Amino acid sequence: MEKTVTGGLSRRLLLATVAISALSGRAHAQEELNALVWCDHTDPALIEPFEKANNVKVNLKEYEGTGAGLSIVEQSRPGDWDIFVIDGVDVPRAVEMDLLAEIPADKLPMADIFPEVRMEANNTKDGKIYAVTEKFGYNTISYDKSKVDPKDMEDLSIFWSEKYKGRIALYDYYLPMIGLTGLAIGKNTADLTEADLPAIREKLFEMKKVSRQVSDVVASQTALVSGEVDIILGGGEWVTAGLTAEKPDLDWTVPKQGALRWAQSIGVFKDSTKQDLAVKFVQYILSPEGQARLATSSCYWGMPANSKAGEQLTGEQKTALRWDKQPEYLKNTQLYPVANADLDVAMQDVWTEMLQQ
């Protein structure tokens, strides 16, 4: 009888211990963050160090284009998403939609961000910070320096001459391409109006006549690497920098007329139930270590917004990114055109007409 009682008590104690352990495990379950991101954030080399350091799983959903990202948000429930990576020029749209939470300035390395890419007019409102520039780069000219004269790449007018006819790829995205064409004829992107489009249209048609193809990022990059084309208008460090170790003849530059500057920002969703952890992720991405990993992501390279990231990059990586030329490039580049609905439709119509030629 004593043996039976003791055995029953032991089993009850064992079951109680298992139950307590299970409860404890749930109490210490791995946290999760849900992030809407661009493809450069999906590199395990960027995400895994944060996950391991904080015992957290970061669930990533990649999207292309702000419209697609906002559509995902609209189809989701409040609190589904914690982190938002968004085109810098579109941050005001997200703020206007009341999607982003204020990020306290004392939690951010704002003094280390290159002044030219802080973009306060976009990332802040009424003195409050809603997003921070994390990475930037250029839509400009990429080329194979063994096939072309690098001096020719210093002038956008080469793209409507006959010299490289059939050896040019045009990047198939109307906003930067219309902006670049505007720069080529002396128009600032911020000042573009419908009245400027006929002159831009004329130059776009001339470019199309001497180009081999109008294609997306992957097709253009593949054509340059394979030798089908020797030049990409609309390319930049994000096309060639990650390939220079294997393809040292691939290069890029900013011509004398200037180029377009793209920038991506990172913010925290207002409805996130994990505000502290989300801010911690933003802090990691903006740290010198996170910035160096983001700058050299396997999807595409770009300049880190944090000036201290240079301490974490190799000499070869900094050379590929044109680290030492950034002051010059920043002064000679402009942001994408920010068009109202009517101008945007007119720009798309011009681009579509050019594609059909």
C-alpha cells in the first residue's frame, strides 16, 4: 500500500513538474517581429545576428513599390505588422495615413546620419521623427569600362548619340528615368510639370532608338554581365558594386548633369504591440554593424546612411560604393520627382508611349 501511494505521488509530482515546465516555456517563448521590407533585408547575414542576440524571430515579407506595401497593410489587421521599410519620398504618405509611430530622437543615432540624407522634410512632422533613412544610392550610369570610354559616361547626352547604338539598356521604371532625362535637359526633378513632358518625351524617344532594350533590374544586370549590353542608364552601385570582385570591369559614375538619388527609410508601425522590440530592431539596423551588413546585402548594395558604418566596411567594399566620392555625389544628385496624381498619370503615359515605339 505504501509503495502504491508513493508511486502515485511520484507520478503526480512528475506531471506537475512537466506542467510547470510547459507554462514556463510558454512564458519564455521566443518573441516574433513582423516586418514589411525591401529584398535587402531578407539576407540572413543581416537578420540572424539580431535574432540571436535578442532571442527573437523576425518574420519578413518582401514587397516592391510603396503602393504594394500599403495594399498589404490595408488588407491586414491592426497590430499584424511591426516594422516598415519604405521609399523615403513616400514616408509622408504613411504619416498622413497615421501608420507610423513616433520614434524618440534620443533612441536614434541622428548625429551619425549623413546630413544630406536625413530628409527631415520626409521623415519628420511637427518636430517628431516617424522614420529614419537607412540606405541610399543612385539611379545613374553603370557600364563595362573595358567596352566603353569612361569619359563618355560623364555626359548624359551620350544616350541619344549613335556612338553606343545597340549597346545600351534603359532601366524600366518611369520615375527615375524621366527624372534623369529632365536633368539631361536642365530641369530639376522637384520643379517638373506637365509642361516639361514634351521635351522629355522627345529625348526618351531618341534614347529608345539607340538602345538595345528597356528592362527591369535583373534583366538589365544580366545583360551587362553577359555582355549583351555595355551600359545601363538608370543603374548605379546597386547594379555593379556587389559584382566587382568577380567582374572588376563593371563600374558606375554620376555624370556632370547629375543623377537621381533613391533613399529608403525604416519606421515602426503605430499599431505594433511590440514597440520596444521594434525600436530595438531599428536601432540595430542603424548601428554601424547593421548598416555595413545592410549596405552589402546579397540582394543589392547601397550606401549606408550612418557615416560610422565605414569603420565596419572593408577597403574594397568602400571603393565599390564610392565612399570617398559621396560628398561630391550628394551635392550633384536630386530626389525622385514627387508628382501629384495628374502629373504621375501623364508621366506614365509618356513612358508607355516610349515603350511602344
